[in-house]
Amino acid sequence: MDNKILEIKNLKALVSETGEEILSGIDLEIGDGETHVIMGPNGGGKSTLVNVIAGRDSYEVSSGSIKFKSKNLLNMNIDERSREGIFLAFQYPSEIPGVRPWQFMKAAVDAKRKANGDPELSVREFSKIYDDNLKKININSDLMKRSLNEGFSGGEKKRNEVFQMMMLEPNLALLDETDSGLDVDALKAVGDAVNNLRDSKRSFLIVTHYQRLLDHIKPDFVHILINGKIAESGNSDLVKKIENDGYESFA
Amino acid sequence: MTSDNNSISRKTKLEDKDYKWGFTTDVETEVVPKGLSEEIINIISSKKSEPKWLLDWRLKAYKHWLAQDKKEGEPEWAMVDYPDINYQDIHYYAAPNLSDAPKSLEDVDPEMLEAFEKLGIPLEERAQLAGVAVDAVFDSVSVATTYEKQLKELGIIFCSFSEAVKNHPDLIEKYLGSVVPYSDNYFANLNSAVFSDGSFIYVPPGVRCPIELMTYFRINTADTGQFERTLIVADKDSYVSYLEGCTAPIRKSSQLHAAVVELVALENAEIKYSTLQNWYPGTKEGVGGVYNFVTKRGKCLGKGSKISWTQVETGSAITWKYPSVILQGDDSVGEFYSVALTNNRQQADTGTKMIHIGKNTRSNIVAKGISAGEGNNTYRGQVKVLPSAENAQNFTQCDSLLIGDKCGAHTVPYIEVKNPSAKLEHEASTSKVSDDQLFYLMQRGLDEEEAHHMIITGWSKEVFKELPFEFAVEAGQLLKVSLEGAVG
Amino acid sequence: MSYIDHYKKLIESELKSNKNFYFMRAVAPGADYFIENGFPLKKKGNERWKYLDLRNVTSSNFIKSIYEERISTDFESVLEKLNSCGINIVEDEILIVGDEDNHLAGRNFIEPEGIGASSPSKTNIGEIANPEEDGFIALNAAVADITSFWIDENFSKKALNIVFAGQSQDERLVTERMCIKILKNTEVTINEIHFDSNFNTLNIPVLEIHLDKDSKLIHNKVILGSEKDMNFNFTRVFQEEGSSYQNNSFCHSPSIGSNDIKVIMSGEGSECDLRGIYFTNNKNQFNTHITVDHLAPNCKSNQFFKGVLSDESKAVFSGKIFVEKGAQKTYATQKDLNLLMSKGAEIDTKPSLEIYADDVECSHGATAGNVDENTLYYMMSRGLKKETATRMLVRGFVDEMINSISDDKIRKFASNQTELILPNLAFK
């Protein structure tokens, strides 16, 4: 018991270009199979936190440490972290002209398998998994014939992010406001997808503004992030408190 | 057309970063002394048993060329630098030593066949499986042609230029120089005087050529300038697609390649011309490599005709090339799709000219430039609408990607409009590969180089999709190989 | 080469007159260059002028205009013209170019607060406008009438108006050279106004502008041409760190001429925004030649020009964005949109990019065509005559540029001028 998949200690991070500090000492531990939710006002550092975990280099870690599966994450490149099992569902997924979603996922899945010493999947094997997952998340397959994210609506992009998460089967999934811009059906689909993926080997860190996603996903822990620090941690009851009192009561 | 995986993989699955096709074959070569003179031109012409009118045409071109001062004659406006070319230090004719042209594959010199093997030219059954007729040009003389019979049944003429001069002199006389006059520019002018061989295609009225026609060019003999001459005539209501793929062996000194390609499309005819150019680019330090100074131009002579150029240019030390279309017939269409890549010390100044003369003529330009290493890549294009071209339309899009801080990307479009009913739009952008896109792909586990490659190939797709399928696959691989080491 | 001989004499006589030797560093190379090369008439390698027929420039042996000759006959009309811009000679800061009496020549006028004549030893003539760049600039340098001044934070007027009054004689050459230094932290508007004169004159004004650190200049330029005059207008700008330069040009083509602007962004974090509209009609030829050199990182530039062409006129736009090695984080855009209104009119546009740094975002676009058929149809279906609808659309096209002129007086003036120009354009 008590295997920590992610251990963040006194993490400080700033915007590389301007030097502005966004994270001012974060301490966070996530255990195997746990689902954590981070809430907080705009500009509090929620998005920055998940991007720093994923290794985005427009942020600079000025002090502290992040350990993932007991390994020093800060020594790893973006792609190494991904192959190690970290997945970030982007708030604003990039549009990549000329790159088909299928081709992209095949390359990503193979890259991970290769890193684990597994053989590449045959086209047939891969296609089966691909089509099954598409069906589960209910994405229009015509959409997936376009270039990656090009001409996708906001909701379609988010579904595509969750679809990619299902394909890559990460150990830690970071969801950066995946629920924003979703209608009721899409929200439920995303919630179901996450719930289906929840097991003892997979943890979630979910950034959200709204309580409504939490109607579908029951978190183990909730954290309030204000001014680059975790102001309070607790269980789902904390959400009720936010509903009633707003964030100001935590500041 | 079916895919031929064997030939593709041979050409593209490459293990190290250096130029993969750097070998020379040891075939006896008949070489005319270096230098250029009336006498040399006489020798070239008589070796080919050419009619007098053609010799006269060559000599006229030669005199015109000679009358120009080299400094005044060579185009100075292109953004390329190269050492002084000594035109008297070049062999203007080289032919494999074959007293009789081979009549079948069995007659072909085995060592030459082996060379073709290495180049991945599917000369034998594979060619037929792939549905490709190959007119393989080895240095200057055409040595083998397949599919000729089948094409003959349809009335399609696909042969070497020399053969066409012998067997179809009236067609040659009618169209030679009709698109690119001998006096056109310094290099085309030189070519008109000394051209060795090339391909000739004639597609009769109403015939749709059922296969992609393909020619491989290859520079082989040391210090031999190659002066190909290609002429394609598509008669009324016909269609032909022509592919050209190139590799060249490593040579110590630079090699001048001044080819001329002329296309003529009559009423409602369509010509599609695709090029994959991967000649020796020189060393990383910029030593050697091919000077690719080529004049390619098509004329949409007939109403409703269409000419489409697609090129993927990754090779050569210097590329100077502007495949163009003269839109003379009403309702005719001109297209240009290009990906040009420069790495290390390569220089490319390439683009197109669309000259609108007829009514309702349309042209479309998509040009992608990739600069890496210390390469310089220039898009230079001209869209001209003459007063007669009522309702002419052009859309141009040219995008450049920069990889690294030592390269250059330049865009020089000339838009000249003399008719108020014209509609022209030009868009261009220059940037590096987006950090957001890279982060996204790398977050999914692709390493930096792979992520770059995927983004760049995707970005080039608008052009690649105009290529026949196996060329498109090969083109993506070529980009990857050519960019190795440029990223990260 | 007889015309060069003519100017050689002119140059020699100018050199004999009492020129301050501090100016010689610009004058001498200009003289040498012009005597050797003359006007840029050569076809080969002449990218800047390749589309224009410059032969008229050599058709007369122009002699230097003397200020008295202009102003004594024409002063009233200058005042009248200024009035039409809403500029009042008493209230506004006016510099009538060539006026020996104006304050900047340091005689009778009292210098307004915030402006001072640069001492000859400190002038930077020729430092920004390289006399060897172009035959016109060279001739200007060789025989220039030089005004050199600085403006600092204490300048409190809304704008400094520099008025080129126009000519009253044929075959006159005007070669004004202004060297303007905007000192640190200063924000100022300069309105440069060229009135037309219906005389065969050759105007080659050159402005050299140096922007010190964190200064800001709004430069409104109005060029009004006639069927007879020629105006080759050059602006050369040098930007230091954090400075900002805005140019709004309103040009009605002279018989032949140019609006030639080059901005050298030498200091990090500087910005420039160049906009303009050009009208050409009759058989006029007009060249808009814009160059922005990004030499330092983190600079931002914009070029946005529009043309309305009618009759058998010809307009040329050649814009260039140049990004030097190491000028990372450059953001540069360029756009040239043209309306071709009649058969016989010609636009040659060449928006080019030359880029040697990779972390940049540069884009350009150009269009040429007539007013949109669908819009025209829509308007006509609402009962408008084709001509009215067309003019309305052109007006809308032009207004986007006029509305971005921040100086109220010049904006109104440009708007009024547009009303006068549009009916003279043949829309067919």
C-alpha cells in the first residue's frame, strides 16, 4: 500500500521568457489508482502545474523536485516522460496540417512499445484497438480522416484527447480542463471514458473549473490551487464548500 | 497504378546520413573532347545523324550564346552563389559505347543493368508490374525502353529524343523551341546548342495514356555536363502523366546540368509532370554537387488545356529552376506544386511563372520551402496577367520553414496585372516548426526528430498528394533522409 | 550622357558655394555616385525601378529652385492650401520647406520649445540615407538644401507640419534634405505635406529620421501630384531600442514618382507600422517601395498598403521584410491590396521576404482585382446605380487606411482629398 506514482516536493516554476513565478512551492503526492482534482481561480497555476509535469519547456523549474514512479522526472525529456506513462490531455490541442490521426496514434503507440522493448503492432492489430476505442468514445470516424484536430470543434478536440488517452493507456493522466466547452452528452462520454480507465495501476490528475464533471467522476482528493500554492486539500466535500463560499474563503 | 514496394524500399531505406547513391559504374564511355565550338556541335549532330535543319538550329543557338558576355548572360538575379563556370572545361557529349542500340534487355550491358539495379529502377518485370514504362537515360543516350509496344498500339510515341528526330522529324521540327526558344536564357541557350538526348512523348488526339511514363536521369561520366532535352506534346483531348526521378553519383568537381523541358498541350489536353530531384548535393562543407540549372516550361496552347508541375527538390548543390506555364488557350489551367529543401550548404532558387494570355485562364501555386543547416532557399515566382486575359485567376500560397539559425528562407513573388477583371491572391508565411505542435507530438511519446519529421511531412502534404502514390511515399522518406542531423 | 554633364556642372557650382564642410561626408559620395551612375535608368539588375519608365526624368535639364521664386509668387496659395488641411499658420507649428526665414534656419523665428537646430557638427546627414543606394538619393545629397534639427520631450504642440509648397516655374529641381532626430522618450507627430504644382518639376525630398531610445514618431505623409510634376520621395528611418515609428502615407500619384520608405530596426524591442494608400490615374506611374530591416531581436513590424488604379496608370508596390541573422523573435507582416478599376491600368506588386533567423513569424499577402462582383450585385439589387455602388465600395476600401491616420487634421484632409480624387478616376 501507499505506493506513490507521483511525488512533488516544494515545486517552484516560472515562465522562461519573462521570469514570472507561477508555481510557488507545490507539494503533492498521488498514489497508485488515485484520482485527484485540482480546482482554483484563473491564473492560480493549475494549467502550469500539469504542463510542468509533462515537461513543457516554456516553463522553468527553479526549485523542488518531481518524482514519477520514484524516478526523477525533471531529468527526462517531454517524449521520455510520455513513454514512461504520463499523458496530458491538452486544454488547447494543436492542429497539425497533413498529419492523419491514425498515422499519429500508430507512431505514438509504436514509440511507446519500442521503448518498452515490445514489437510494433501490425496494422491489423493496431486498427482493431483503434476502431474499438473510437467506438467507445463515440467519435465520428469521418472526422478522423481529416488532419489532426483540423476543423474539429472544441468538443471534438476534447473527445479526441480522451481517445488518445485510451490508446496510450498511461499510468498518470493529466486532464487540463478537458470538461470545458463540452455539452452534456460529451461530458458524460468523457466521464464514462475516465471511469472505465480507472484501475489500481492508473492515476488521474484532473484540472477543472466546474463541479459538473465531478458529477461523473468521483475524485479521491480535491486540492485548491491559489497563487501558485495548494491552499487546501480534502475530499469531495471541499467542492461543496467552493460552491457555497467561492475561492476567496481559501485565500 | 499499383505500388512497387521493392523499388521504393531500395531507394529509400537508408542506413547512414551520407549520400546513399554515391557510386560510379565502369562502363566504357565514348567522350568527345572538352570544350565548345562549332566543330563540337557538328560532331554531336553528326554522331546523332541529325537532319540539316536541326544542325542549323543548334548552330544558330550557339552563335547567339557566344555573342553574350558570360557575365551579362548568366542570370544574376537569383540568390545563388557559385564559382565561375569554365564552359570550355566541360565535355559536351558522352555516350555509352554501344555501336548498336540494344533491342531488348538482353542486349543491354549487364554492368549498366546493375547500375540501374542500385538506382532502384524497375527495368524488368517489376516495371511492368508497376505499370511503368521506363526510358532510362544513362548519361546522354537512351539505352532501353520498355512498354513501347503497348504504347504504340494506342499511337503514343514514347522514345528518346534522338529516335524521335529520326522517326518523327516533322513533330520535332514543329514543336522544338516553340515553348522555350533557343535564345530564352543563357542556360537554355547553351542546351539548344549542345543538347544530347532526352525523352520525347506524343499522345494522339483522344488518347488517355493508361500508365505513368517515367524516365530516370543520371549523371555519370566525370565532368560531363548533361544537357537533356525533353519534349512532350499532348494532342487534343489527350492525357499523359510523366514522372522523372533523379540520383547522381559522387564526383569531386561540380557538375553542370542544364536541361530544357518543353510541354505542349493542345485543346482540352492535360499534361502532368512530376519530378523528384535528389542529385548529389555536395559535401556538408559545400564541396562539389550538381548545379541544376534547368528550364522547364509548358504551353497550354489549346482551349481548356491543363499543365500541372509537381516537384520535390531535395538534391543538387544549386537549384535554379522555374517550371512555368504559358496559358495561351482560353479556359486553360496551370498548376505548380513544389517542395524544395536545402540543408548544409545547398542553395535553391526555384518557383514558377504563370503567364495568363487567354480568357478565363486559371493558375494555382503551392510552394513549400524548407531551410536547414546553412542552406538558402528562395521561392521566386511570377504571375503575369496580360490585357487579353479576361477573368484570369491566380492563387498562390508559399510557406517556408526554417530549421536552425544559420539558414535562410526567402520569398520573391512578382505579380503583374494588366487586366482589371483579374483576381489574384498571394499568401506567404515564414516560421519555424511551432513549439506548440512539437510539444503536443512529443507529449504523445515521439522523439524530437520524429515529431519534426511528422510535422514537416504533414506540412508538405498539399504538394505530396499531387504525386503518384509511390512517389509520395518516397518523397516523405527523402525529406527525412535529407533532414537527418538538422534537428536537435 | 548629356544630362549627367548638366548635373555635373550643377554639382560643381553647388560645391563651390559655401557649404558647411560637416555635410561633405554625405555630399561628396553623393556627387561621385551620381556623376558616375546618373539616374537609375539601367534595366539589368535594377529591381527598384524595373517597372517604371524613368526617361522623363532626363527629358529636361532641371535647375535648382530658389525659394523666393516659389514663395513670392505663391505664398497666398500655400496658405490657402494649408487652410484646406485645417492647418493655421498662426496656431500650428509649420515649417515651410525652403523658407530661409523659418525658425529652423535659425534666423527670425523664435524656436518653439522642444525643437532646436542641430549644430552642423552633430548632424547625421547621410548616415541613414546612403547616397550610394540610389541615383535619386545621390543627387539629393550632392546638391541638397539641408535642414537639420532635433525634437525633445518639451515639444508640446500636437504636430510639426512640414509643408512642401509646390513650384511656380517649369524645369525646377527641388532637393530638400531633412535630418530629424527625435530624442529619448519624446513622442511627436510630424505631418509631411507635398502640394502639387502643375509645372514640370523634379522633386527629390529626402528625410532622414533618427529615433532615440523609447521615442515615438507618428509620421503622416501626404503626396499630391499633378500631370506634370515628378516626386521621388524618400524616407529613411533608424530606430533605437524600444522606439516606435508609424507612417501613414496618402499619395495621389504625380506624373511619375515614388514613396520610398526604409526603416532600419536596429534597437531591440522597437516597433514600426507603415500604412498607406496610393491612387494612380491618367498615365501616371507610381512606385511604393518599402523596406523594413530587422537587425535586432524582439522587433515587430507591419506593412499595409492599398492601391486604387485607374485609366492607363501604373502602380508598383515592392515591399521587403529583411530579418538579419540573430534577429530572433521577429514578428513581421506585410500586405498589399489593389483595386484595378479600368482597362489599361497595371499593377506590379512584389511583396518579398528575406529571412536569416529561425525563431520568427513573418507573413505577407497581396491581392489584385476589381471590386467584388457579388457585393456589387447585392448593392445594385437594392437600387444603387453601378457607378454609385462602385464608388461606395472603393470609398470603403480607402477608408480603412484613412481611418488609421491619428492626426485629426490630416485624416480630414485625406478624406476630403479622396472625395476630390475619386470622381476623376475612370471606373470602367
